[in-house]
Amino acid sequence: MGWSAPLNTVTMLQPSTFSNSPLADHRFTARSPLGLADMAFVPALHPQTADLLATAQGTAAPLADVDDEGGELRLRAVFISDLHLGTPGCQAEALLDFLKAHPCDHLYLLGDIIDGWQLRRRWFWPQSHNDVIQKILRRARKGTQVVFIPGNHDEFARHFTHHHFGGVEVVPDAVHVTADGRRLWLIHGDHFDGVIQYAKWLAYVGDTLYEWTLRLNRHFNSARARLGLPYWSLSQYLKHKVKSAVSFVTRFEEAVAEEAGKRGHDGVVCGHIHRAEMRTINGILYCNDGDWVESLSALVEHRDGQLEVVHWTPGTATSLEQKARAVTTVSQI
């Protein structure tokens, strides 16, 4: 049964709230309610994207609901980002297992849910990716408040902020109030990435190189699996070893936390850099929920307001209790 949230649990920010900030040049305007004719506003997307939007509007036949979610382990909120649906690197099956094991009152999708950059180059949409979309829509139908904050890879959705699709609200950013009263600013984070803002061509090049790295990594780990060795991430290794990459991550985290403090918030939750983290920066709680390409991580809020970054370990567990034990805790605050 769905849970009715207090009105002050989540606050949708209006476009005017972006003035005098790094987001000032990226204000968002709402358009008329979306019909398929409005696809003209979506730049250079594959025609089959219309099928996904039709499903969200309820004009396409939904997939059968495949599970019933219990309430014993129900979380207050789940924050996920950087799913990159539409790419071979998306770990959709693991994400489905995670979502099934973690029913919640609020589900926040913090950007890069669908990878429009990759879909423009090559259409890739297996059934498991469709299942993820249907799972999210099912959550909304069952009473979970689902909020989608677009990122740079699904920036086409920024044309439709302040609209609802299948019970999912699309907003430029939001504020979530935890059970213990902390105000968390929710964003994707790309507006604090200088490459995205001022050298987007370089971001496209980097995205292509990243995709090649992931492809190489898949073949490499396939061989490791046959030898009985655990998964090892080449791209994560490079990010941690290359000094300039480490410096970029640190500057990004500090800039995001600083802006959250200026806005009067107690913390910030974001994605974008594919690095799950939770730490305090100059008195501001910084949380990054990671990604579902490599780290398989999320941020969750328990009923008492405690926040936890978790890594999901795919397995063969079938019950909620067994699946809960498959989670490796990273940190709690």
C-alpha cells in the first residue's frame, strides 16, 4: 500500500531559484503538456524514443507487473542516478534486483537515467532496460513519489520540466527533507562540470573513450570470471590513479557542497561523476549515489532519517530478507 508523504518532505524548486548561481545560465522553461507531437522539442533522438514516452504516458501497453513488494524493509527514500539505460554497460538486471529488494516512499532519479548521447549514435534497448522503466512506473502507480531530475545524458527531458509522465514528476532540482529534519539539495551535478559547460565537444570525446574502456573491461572481466576471479574495474582504477582525475573529483565535490551551503541546505545529493561517496565538507553533508554501470551503488534513507551509501552485490537471493543481506554497506550518517 502506498504511503502518503508529508507535504514538506520534498520541495520542487522553481526556475527562478537558479539565479546568482552556477546554474544561472541554464534556466529551464516548462512547455505545454507532452503529447507525441511535442517530440519535435527533443533534439536528435532516435524515433523509437517516442515508444518509451508513449509507455510513460500510458498510451502503450505496459508490461506485466512481475513482483509484489513487501513493507517490512520499506525505506523512506532511495536515490539513484547514472543508470545509462540504452547502453551495453548498464547493469539493468542488478538494478532490477536492487529495486525489488528496496521498496520506498520516495524514489529520486538524479539524472543520466536514459543515455541519449549513446542512443543518438546507436540504438540499444534490450528487454531488461524496458523492465527498469516499467518497474519505476509501477512504483509510481503503487503510491511511491517518483521524482526525475535530468542530467546531461538525458538533457532532452529538461524541455519537459514541471510536468508529470506516468506519475513521475520531472523537475530541474528538488529539496528532500529527511526524517530527522535535514534539508538535502538534489541535483545531477553536470552544471558544476566545466567540461560539460564550456567544452561539450570534449565531453563527447570523453564519453566515447569511456564507452571503449567499458567494452574492454567487459571482455577482461569475462576472462577473469572464467578464472574464478572477482570483478575489477579498469575505469575506476584509472580514475583513482590519474592525479588530474582525482583533483577534478575533489574540486567537483567541494564546489557542489559550497553551493548547497550558500542556499541554506544541510547537504546535497548528486550523481554525475560515478563515484559513490558520503562525507562532510566544511559542515555540509556531501552525498553521491554513484552509478549503475560499474559501482552498482545507491543512497538510501532509513525510517529514522539515517542515510547510507550501499553497493549492491548481484546474487541469486529471492526474498527481500536475503536480498537485503546482499548489500555491502559503504558508509552511514
